[in-house]
Amino acid sequence: MIKVSVMYPNTPGARFDHHYYANTHMPLVKAKMGHALNSYTVDKGLAGGAPGQPATYVAMCHLFCDSVEKFQAGFGPHAEAIMADIPNYTDISPVLQISEVVVG
């Protein structure tokens, strides 16, 4: 199993609509990807590692798929529509990482 993490750096003055992200954008991703997407989680950054330190990321999502190939097959045909929705909730450029889930 793989995990695709999409992370939004916590940039001062940046805009991020958590409600839209969790309730509109991520259901859109799930609907577009269908069975290629096993599940997903959404995180809202609260704090950094030290007291009073801001969170490194304002938000993240984690998409769980059986393989990189299944992710690409599910996301690729809908990438343009999914990416076009980003300005509706943020002006932050996301950072993406694909990882193998070793312990789950």
C-alpha cells in the first residue's frame, strides 16, 4: 500500500479554507478517483514541536492506494479538474510525497 501526502506549508498571510477543503475538495477527489482511492485522511495543523511554535503545515491530506500505478490511473485522468479546484480553498502551492506504508 502507498500513501500520497499532500501538504500545505504554513506560510504567513496565506489563505486556507479548512471547511471547503474537508467538505468539498476532498469528496471531489474521492469521487473522481473512485475505487483507485481506498481511503483518505485530512489533517489541520495546530502547532510545531516546540511550545509556541506554529505548525509546519497548515493542512495535509493522505490518500491511501494499493500502488503508485493505481494512484496514477485514478488521479491522472482527473488531475486537471482536481488541480483547478485548488484556488477555491487556498493560495498555497502544495508539496506532494508518495510513500510506501510499512506499518499500518
